[in-house]
Amino acid sequence: MASTGSITGDTTFHPPVLYKDVQAVAIKLGDTEEMVEINPEFGPVCLHLDGLPSSQHVFFDDHTYTLCPTKHWSQMTSTEQTVMLHQIAKKNRFVREYSQEMGLSPSFRNGGRTAIDDSAEKFKK
């Protein structure tokens, strides 16, 4: 007999509610926390070196360096959503720290303030 995919036999995907209506989450990375904003439709907001946030996620395979398409936020399981939040938290921390170390001013929007500055300051309060 073929497996039905669940104990009850219901194979319908039900989107997780773990991060439903959550606007931001603190992800513990070592001794610090990284705040990650969550777009309700597209998922975690990723910071880029140009200073602009985006919900466009591009990941590369660690071994072959080929593009790995990701599922839409609403099609992910709660485990996949949690993993993505951790990946984005690590990337955002790197982008913010790198831009600060290099003295980069990725964008002159907002009177010289970048989205990286605004995002970091927003969660300090």
C-alpha cells in the first residue's frame, strides 16, 4: 500500500501559522540577536549592499554554486520558514557589519541614511 503522506490520509498542504501576523523576529546568532522583519506575503526582509531591503531571496548551493530556487513563503513548512529566517539573519548581519567596516554609504536616500541604518536603529528601541 502506498503512503498517503500523513497519518490521517489528508495530503492537503496547510500553510503554517507560526509566523502569521508577526512583523519581526529576533534571531539569536551567537551572543547577539539579529532582528529580521517579515513581509506577510513574501517572508523575511533581506538587506543588500545597496542599502535597500528586499524580500527577493537568492541562495546558491554550497558545493556547485548554482542558483537554488526557493519556495514562496506561504508554501513553506514552519521548519523551512525558520531556516530561512536564520539564513536571512546571518546575511543581514554580514551586510550591515561589512558596510560599517568598509565605511560604505550604499544609498543617499533618506537624507544620507540607508535602509541598513534605519533597520538597525528601528530595532534598538
